[in-house]
Amino acid sequence: MVSPEQLMQFMLALRNRGVTDNRVLQAMEKVPRHLFVQGHFQPRAYEDLALPIQCGQTISQPTVVGMMTMALKVGPRDKVLEVGTGSGYQAAILSHLARRVYSIERHRPLARQASKLFEELDLVNVTVITGDGSLGLPDQAPFDRILLTAAAEDPPANLLAQLRMGGIMVLPVGQTDAVQHLIVVEKTENGLNYKELAPVRFVPLVEGVAQEP
């Protein structure tokens, strides 16, 4: 459990580090981050750190989650695609901002765990799919917003194709895990507009579904 004092310090730290959008802050306040962190890392859930989770993945640093969520500019009627469910923390935050969230995860154990957590938290507008996130979800396209929590060398063309006109994609881009930048892509009638936000470090976007039970 998190104490009221811990939560207050956590929210204050987010605001001090640039997460200033009130809707995003309210969504982050509603999501109990300690439930998405397991084992001996759980006591550190409310520190501004990326922490290890199952399958060699990580739960992102809270300020990075906040920054990405702000950049996505999610509206209450939006349908969102997330590529890389991981712990489910980012999708849980999006569920408080969007009409519908679809999240794809290539690791079955992570997808199962996230689905279970969403059920426990009564987040009925999130659907987790085990699959190849690089392919997106053509059957549910177009999406108003697309978020990648894994780094690609370039914004994937097939995911951009699933973004509606006027939509926004946020993703880390970089050829190595040492040099990555968070970028925002806006799809307009005149083409794609790109904006670079900050240096980041994410796991790489990997094609296919992991061979796990």
C-alpha cells in the first residue's frame, strides 16, 4: 500500500519535473503504481525510476510516462493503441483519459498479468492482445492516438497507416539503446509533422511473439 504522504510526494515530484497537465496528473494519481511492480522492487514503486519487471522488460520512469502521456494529448472520445503493454501501468493511465485502449504485448506472461490487474482495478475499457506490436491492429484502425513503449529506428509505416488524419503518435526512436529520442508525430493533410521531446532509453521494438508458455 502507498501512504497519503508518499502519494503526495510522488505527485509533487511529477509536477516539479515537468508533468503539469492536470488531466494527466489526475489519471496518474488514480493508478496504484505499486501494483505494477513486483518483488523486492515494490517498495521503490513511487520513486522516479524505471524498474525491472518480468521477461527482461521494465516499467518506465514515472516522469517519462507522464511526459509521453501529455504529448499524446488524449481526449475522452479517443481510441488509443499502445504497442508494448509491459507491466500495464501506461495503459492503466490511458484508460482514465481515453474512451478505449487497445494494448499489444509480445510476451504472454506480461499480457496475462496486465489483463488480470486491469480486471482487479475494474478498468473495463482496456483490451490486451498478445501479438506482434509492430503490425498494429489493422482490424481496429484507425486510431486517434498511438503510443509505442519500445524504440524503433523510424516511426513504423504500417502503424502510421493505422493513425487517423489529425492523429498523434508518440514513440522513442533510435538505432541503439544508448541514443534514443522521444518524438511526437502528427498526421496532417500536408504530411507528417515531427517534434523531438527528450532523450530517453527504452527496450527495442521487436517483431514477432516471444516463445513463452
